[in-house]
Amino acid sequence: MEFPFPKPDMITRLEGEEESHHSDDWQLQGGTFAENEDSDVKPPDWAGPMNAASQFPPPQHLDGFGLRMPRDITELPEWGEGYPFYMAMGFPGYDLSADDLAGKFQFSRGMRRSYDAGFKLMVVEYAESTNNCQAAKQFGVLEKNVRDWRKVKPQLQNAHAMRRAFRGPKNGRFALVDQRVAEYVRYMQAKGDPITREAMQLKALEIAQEMNIPEKGFKASLGWCRRMMRRYDLSLRHKVPVPQQLPEDLTEKLVTYQRSVLALRRTHDYQVAQMGNADETPICLEVPSRVTVDNQGEKPVLVKTPGREKLKITAMLGVLADGRKLPPYIILRGTYIPPGKFPSGMEIRCHRYGWMTEDLMQDWLEVVWRRRTGAVPKQRGMLILNGFRGHATDSVKSSMESMNTDMVIIPGGLTSQLQVLDVVVYKPLNDSVRAQYSNWLLAGNLALSPTGNAKKPPLGLFLEWVMVAWNSISSESIVQGFKKCHISSNLEDEDDVLWEIESELPGGGEPPKECDAESLTESN
């Protein structure tokens, strides 16, 4: 192996140079290293006796290379202490400048350092206002680093401020699979169809089977999908709904509502199985995905849909505090129920506009609430509803009173906080329906209309998706939802929560007072 500096027999001490921090316990005299008499340090193993007429040429003076030898190594701050600068400079044929040597060896006084993107951008901006040399001196880095950082300025601006390097594979292990999946994404983008990560994973598995890639070697996992999207500059685009604005008097309404529930529970001592929550929610027949894959930075993103988003059904859902689910009450839009095979375990009605009305609410009380498992005529129950005007009519109140059931109305604007169905049911229910709808689309073999659009799924199939999604809601999540909304928790725990809420009110607050059912009905 050849070294970029002269062999040991070429080392000589410069005349007139004062003793430096380098060891001078031995020096080359006549081609042989002679040990000083007063030194206990022995010469190195390779310093054996050599003849004066060495096979190596004598070192040439530095003036012949047009370079100046510094009196002290510390004159060059970028060079570490102890680095044999004179070795490299004295070697014949190495006519290199200090910057060239710095680029070759990259020595520094301390350990090798790494710099984040924020620091590099600061150096680049300073270099653009002055020059590379001034920036290197100002920040204590090599001028070569400044030049390199200026070349990659756009990448540094787009990178995270704490990122220190651009490493990692540019291609995945199965680059051809990634490429074909990316082509599939571009094709779907051109058509305007929404693309989900699940669709990309299924397509990748299909391509892997065509390429005879074993399943153990390539699983098309979610991690692979994320890395593939990062390599091809793809990102998830979400359709963001407008959130519900909470009222300004939120704390007061929470305290008033909880006092009412506590008073009813203490007065009638409800069984856990007799406390329920019911609400109607729309479920669209066409459920386009709210997420699609597209290029980063693209806005807006156009997605083609069949145009049937407004075609929907209304489902009246009910849950009990012990975790049981009541049969779904489906309201179809139209004047009659179309013929077909529908899943068992649900009640189906129709309305001209597909809405819940006062008459349908009374029908729900008769066919669902009255027939719930464990309902005893002499045992009192409690049903929590939202502020929909069809719930609080006189006829509905009269029907509930005949069923020995107390009605509790959630204050306006607080359903997202106090309604169990909003807290734990609606999101997993809709996610399950969307997943089944996506699988149905990806399965292919769709019936097409004369214009070339895919026809809507059959009503019986869609209701089956709703039933599967409803059955997938776990009883444990419903029980936890009632406790989270402070409906079925221990009365002592309810007092603690009430006092915590009242402590946030201006001026403290008063302890909860007992009230009877009549005063609660009047307030509602």
C-alpha cells in the first residue's frame, strides 16, 4: 500500500526551527535514527538502521512547489494537532493547496461533526451575502462543505430543520413492484378515481403473484406502502369536514345536564340495562373515500365519483348502558319499500324524503324500545335523546310515559360530548361500511349504466353492509362510552366529576341539589 507522504527515512528536522510539540527524542542522522542520550523513548519498530544512500529521493524544498511552510501547525486552524503536514507537503509530486488537502483528508481539531439542515442553510445564506471563505471562517467549517451545501440548497430548504443527511435507499427491495404500483396510481389519477392505501397494497400483492415473488418475501405491508409513497412523492389527501363549534357556555350546560341525570338516577335508581341512548344518522348509499393518493403539493385534487352521494338512508340506532345494541330501524326514501331480500334483525320503514318524523318516532318506541330484552312494565327506564324537534313532542312524551320511561334531552351543541353514539359508535360504523364498499369496488365485475358509470350497489347488499358494521361494534366500547358521558358511572364518581366541572366556573359553584322528575320534565 502506497502512502501519500514520504517514508520515515525522508523525515528531517528543519534548520533553525524551534522545538515544537512533536517528539524530538530521535532524528534522522545519516539515514539512521539515533536515540538521544537523555531520552527514555525508544525509536519505533520500523526505524531500523538504513544506509545514507536510500532508495527514496531526498525531500525537496517546499519552495519548489510554490508553497509556504508555516512556522507552526496551529497557523492552519482546520488542521488537527499532530497531523504530519510536512510529510504530505514534502512528498515529491504532491503540488496541492491547503484546500485540496482539506478536501482529501477532512481533518479537524476535534471529532468529526455532523450539521443539521438549519445550520447548513444559515451558512449558505451567510456565504451568499459574503463569500465561501468568509462563511467557512465565521462558522468554523471547511470551505468545501460550504460549496457542497450551496449546491444542495433547494433540498435543504425542503428538508426538516433537524435533518442531518440525505441517506437511505432510493429504490425499494422490489423496485419493479414499486414502479408498477406507481403507474397504477397515475392511471387511477388520470381517470379521477379515488385511490386508497388498501387498494395499493392489493395491487402490489397481485403484481407480486404475477412476478412469482413468494408471499414470505413480500407482504405489501402498510410500512412498505408508506415508504413507497415517500419514494415516489405521493401523499394522502383528506376531505376535511367542518368541526362542530362548542357553545360558549359549555361548562354551565355540562353542569346543568349532569345535575339532571344525577337527580333522575337518585330518584328512580335505574338498572344499568334500562338506561339507553338513541339517535338517527344518515348513511349514504354511495360512500366515496375521503382519502386519495396524489402528488405532494397538488391542490386541489379532482376525484371523479358516480354522483350519488346524496342518495342515502336514515338509520335510527339505539344502545343500552350494559353494552347491548337495539335492532337498527332503517328509513328508506320513497313511498314504498322495494321488493328484495333484506337481512334479518332490522326494522325497515319508508318516508317520502327519508326523514325521521313524529309518527316514525312513536313507531320506533313501539317496535324497538318497548320490545327490548329485559324490559319490565313496572321497571322504570331512562332514554337519552338529542334536541331534534320530533323527539320532544307531546305525543312522544306521552308514549314514553306510558312505557314508564323518562326522557333526557341533550343540550344543543353538546351531542359530540354527551351522546354515546357520537362518541363511540358512528366513526367505526361508517369506517366499516366504507371498507366493505371499497372492497366491493375493487372486486370488479360491476354493472355499468349506458353512460359507462358503475351502477349503485343493490339495496339488500348495502343493508347487509350496515348490519355487519352494526354487529362489529363491541359491547365493551358501548359500556365505556356510557361511562365517558357520565351516564352509568358510580354516583360517587359522578359527584366527583361534577365538583371538578363546577370548580372551573367563575365564582366556584354550588353543590348539586336534589330535584324531582317533574321539575326535570319542565326544564326539558
